[in-house]
Amino acid sequence: MALVRWDPFRALRHRDESFDDLFQELFGRAGAETALEPAADVSETDDEVVVKLQVPGVTKEQLTVTATDDVLTVRGEVRKEHEEKKKAFYRQEIRYGSFERMLRLPAEVDGSRATAELKNGMVTITLPKSRQPKAHQVKIAVG
């Protein structure tokens, strides 16, 4: 008989793993897009904020992009080309429907000068930073 080191947290880890398995079964793989929410990259330079989103199967007519201060909203719809009732699917992982992704940007932007380009299922949104001075907080001594 081998000696097994006593671990007071073994039962808790087992319980956590059981819950992880349950949530994975109910809501999909960990890290996978369970809802229609496109993956995004947000980067910043001195002059602009650049946001890239994966939107495969979406045309520019199905995409709406709005920007206000420091929030970018991208809405769209992935449409099924046509539905065939006679097919028996063995696996159906492609998701169809509307999506919305709201991203808080790292700086205030000028949405009126923003540009967007859709190419190969990737939308690249370039947002120039706002030149307006931001309101700042000033401490006032009470005398």
C-alpha cells in the first residue's frame, strides 16, 4: 500500500472541476465563442485607436459601427444562405443570427473622423483620438 499525501483542498478542487465540466457542457467549450460575439483586438498609438474584429460571413451591408467618446459598438448579422429541410446534420457548429459587441476604448476618440474597412472577414476600425481637452479633477483647499 502506497502512502498518499493528505491534501485538505482535494475535495474543493474536485468540486470545482465538476462545476467546470457542467458549465462547459451547458455553455460550450472554455474560450469558445458561445454567443455570436466576434473576437476583437484593440491597439493604440499616439494619434489613434485601432480595433479589429473577426466577422466572417458578414457583408458591409449587414454591419453597423458607431463610436461615442470612449465606447465602440459593432452590430451585425450572420445570415444562413438557405435552409434545407432534407439534410441530416451530423455536426452543426456554425452560429447564425444577430450580434453586438461593445468595447470600451483606451482613450476618447473623434467618432466623426473614424474609418472602417471590411476585408476577408475582418473589419478594421481606425478611430482618431479626440483633440478636445478632457475635463480634469482639481483639488481645492478648504480654508
